[in-house]
Amino acid sequence: MKRNLVLADIGNTHFHIYDGERVEHLSYAEAIERYFETPLCYISVKHDLDEKITQIKKWKNISDTLSIKGEYDTMGVDRKALCLSHREGIFVDAGSAITVDVVEDGTYMGGFILPGIKAYLLSYKGISSVLDIDLDEGVNLDSLPCTTKEQISYGIIASIKALIEMHSNDKKLYFTGGDGKFISTFFDDALYDETLVFQGMMKAIKDKKTC
């Protein structure tokens, strides 16, 4: 594989682009304008962009080449890529939604999907304007809070943490996504890496000899 290979993960809200050294998070329009003439390989879950993107001659969609043993039919390609990054672990992608996937010895064992933190906060706002708050990122999970802001923050973070820990079974925890670094701080020995999806893509490219 060429060192200068550019990879793109086209998500629900942004382009995530990796050039082997750094990750950029761009709007759809900005990414297309900036990389229109750059050869790149991409995966995409934003299917309403397919018609426009497939017309870009220097871009190659490798979504169909990514697979993991045990996957299910409608499993997102970004989740497959994330799970391919390591042969074993729990993989958490905390973005607009929070996906949690378990892999054992290279086999996908299942997972679950939660709302992202912003979606949680919007749901509280939808209940009452009194509950329209910003997350307290310094919330203490070791004691019950006594203010509305702290209690909402506690409910969000503690519930996410409890569900993940329920399925951890001493496996290594890997976090990625926009809120991944923040959520990882509530776990001991968790690893945050924004390149995990791209590591899975690179493994698939090497194994399938695509791009």
C-alpha cells in the first residue's frame, strides 16, 4: 500500500479524512471541494451522497470489500472497519449515535446502539425547557448529584458507562468518535484513537489488495 494513500470515512454528519499522518473532520461540501482531485479510497454510510460522489473519478468506494466474521446484514461499514482494527476488544464509536461492538478472536459477537450525547440532551430539552442544559463534563459519578444539570449529566454518563461495563468482561476498551475521548475518561485503561476506523480500512485494503 502506498504511503500517501488518502482514506475517507463519510459519516452521518461529516467527512473524516486520514492522510496517514492526521485526521481532518470536514463538512461534505468542504471535503469534496478540497479533495476532488486527490485519489482516495472511502467508505460511506451517507447514501444520499452516493450519486454525487460516484461521479468523482479519482475516488474509490471500498465499502463492499469490508467484512468481519459474524457480521449482520445491515451492519454499518464504519462499524465493520472499527471492529477490524484489532482482533479482540470492545469498540465504542461516540458520535451522533454511540455504537458499542464486541469482537472476540476476530469474530463479531454483537453490540448495541445508544443515542449520542447531543441526542440525549435534545431529548431532555424536548421534555421541558427546564431541562435544557449543557452537559456538566466534570460530573462526579461516585455520589448522587443535587442539581438539575448534574443529575441530567449523571444520568447520561452513568447509563452509558454501566451498559458498556456490563459487557466488558475484562476486554480492552477502544474509543473513537467526536465524544470518544471525553467518554473514555470515565473508564480505567481505555484507549482513545481517532484513527481506529482507518486502521480497519487499511487492514481490509491490505488483505483484499484493493486501492
